[in-house]
Amino acid sequence: MRYCFFLLLFVPSLIFAQKKEKQEKIVYFTDSEVKRSRISLATDGAGFYSNRNRLGQGFNPGGAAGDEEPSTNGTFAWNAGGHIIFSLNRSLELWTGVVYATAGWTDRHYDFNDMRTTMRANLEYINVPIQFSFHSAINEILDLEVLPMLEVNILSAYDEAVYDRSSDVLLNTTNLAADPDARRINYTIGLSISANFKFADNWSVYTRPFFHYMLNSLIDDSDRPRDVLIGAGLGVGLRYKFN
């Protein structure tokens, strides 16, 4: 009878001790202790004004020195691509990726076989952007960003088409991408300002006006004008941030 009494006391105590041990093993983390991903993905596209600047004449997208009016008209261009984003700290990110881009201009006073013609230049590039994003949260849904940019430009196509000025009949085409003096790799610097709108926990959309300027001439030939590309436009993108 005595052993039964001790057994009745011991069993409830053992069950209570096991429950208490299980409760003590539970660990709770605060948000500050949870490790979050530093990687985001984004895709975007942009439409922009594209033109040339003739080096040695200042910031002037025009024709040869002495022309009474600029001979060059800008044209509409576009780009589209994808990006991977690395968060370096709370206010600094590194953007890189791959972007397909077009560019060009129209020269209204182009000399061809002693005739005044119109030349339309069309270029295509595969670009690798390197951008540092300095961003600041305005409120829970809006961030503002400033993005200085360096871009590696890999030439994939460069065509010049010459047209009769009066009839617009095609007179000649030249594939300058095959020219040994064409600069296959070039560099562009630029600046954009972005507004980033969060519409879900991991998703946001952004819009960013930008300006960019090519550093080196398109054709590395002393017999040709030293032309570089300039552009200004507006891009729109979608971003996903991993948890």
C-alpha cells in the first residue's frame, strides 16, 4: 500500500517535469534577429531620346563646324533587360544585369557622292550596367533613390542608311559593325533618380528618369568625326525582393 502511495505521487511529478522541459526548449526570435535575404531581382524597360554628340565641339548634337544650323535630329530609342540587386547596407545597393538597347540619330546634311542626303544611323548594344543605389524611405510605401551609373556597352549592330533628301529613296547602306575601326566595347556614364512604390510585402514598381553619355567615339578613325551617343528618357520596372 505504501508503494502505491509513493507511485501516485511520483507519476504526476514526472509528467509535470517533462511538460516544463518542453516549454523551456521553445525559442522565440524578434524581427531584428531574423536573417533576411540581401538579394532582389528586377526587370525594366525604357523609352528615351537618342542623339549623337560630336567631340571637340562641346555639348552639341549637330553637324560639322560652320553649319548655320545643326544637321542632326535625335530619334526614339528603347532598352529592356533584367537586373540582380545586392543590398550592401540599409541605404546602399549594387545593381547589375544585362540590358538590350537601341540608339541612333538622323543626319539631314549628309554628304554622299557630292549630294546632300539624309543619313539614318541605327545601333544596337548589349549593355552591362553597374549602378550604386543610394535610397531613402519616405514612408512605408515610397522610397527615393539616386543611381550613378557606369555601363559597359558591347556593340552588336551599327548600320548607316543613306536616303535621297527629296524622294526618300534608299541610296546606300553601310554595316559599320564590321568595320575594324568600330569600337566593339565602349563605356557610358549616367545618372537617374528613381521613385520605388511598394504594393506588396516583396513586390514594388519603380519609375526613373535618366540621362547618359558615352565616353569614347563610336569609330576610332582620325578620318571620321568623333561621335558619341547621348540619351535621356524614362524607365519603368518591377522588382521582387527575397525574404
